[in-house]
Amino acid sequence: MQHDPAETIAIVGMAGRFPDAPDTDRFWRMLMDRHDAIRPVPADRWNADEPLDPEKEIQGHGGFLEDVSRFDAAFFGVSPREVEVLDPQQRLMLETSWLALEDAGIPTARLGGSRTGVYFGGLWRDYERLREDRGPVPPRTRSPATRWTCCRPGSRTSWV
């Protein structure tokens, strides 16, 4: 089978955070051990005994990432005001992208001006909805960069 070098891609680094597995090595071990990461809702997330929505049954179990609120904003050039309202998916994308580049041994300074793509698959807008439920966003944090759109995490990551 012949491959056109112009059509070739390579995955040279990878990173991820998963329930009960903060990195890809532990995720792989979890899969090999057939570990089930589904567990009761942690108390610091929400009270699973209280109804959150009178019209829907909210499950009392799920897969949860640890330390989603921890983020080194200064490292990624995110202001303290902005990080207050920044969607966790954007924080996770920044962190895991950096870790994937480290895993690949690629210094970020080498990427500027290169033909490098940043692709991200986003699904839920839960954090944006929670923020909307709290009322109007204060003018000082109304940056479009913090709002959720499916392109935002990939775009933001490409500028870091």
C-alpha cells in the first residue's frame, strides 16, 4: 500500500484526563484492569438527594474528573477575572494540549507559524447554562473568550 507523504498525519503526543484516571497511562491501566469509574456524585459537586430539576430525574452516579477547579491561570496567560467565569472545558483543553506537546517533546515556541492544527470536540454547554442561571454576567467578565462555543477551546489553545 502506497501512502502520499502530503496526506500523512502523525499522532506524536497524547494527553487526557478521565474519571479516576488523571492521565493516559492511568486510563490505560484502568481499562486493562476493567475498573469501573462510575461512582456516586461527590458531595462537592451537588447534593444528589435533592431534586435539581422537577421535570427530570438526575442520576446520582456518574464519571467525575478530580480537581477540575484547579488551574494555573498565570501559566496560560488567563487573567484572574477571566478565570472566574472560564468554562472548565477550555481550562482542560489548555492543560491537556500542553501535556500532549510535552509528551511529544515538542517545544511550543517551535509551533508558531507552522502548519499545525488544533482540533477539539465539544459537547455540553452545562457550565455556560449554570452561569446564565446565576444572572447577568458582570461587565468586567463579559469577554467573548470566556463564552462557550464549540470552536472556542481549539481557537484559544492555538493562541497560547
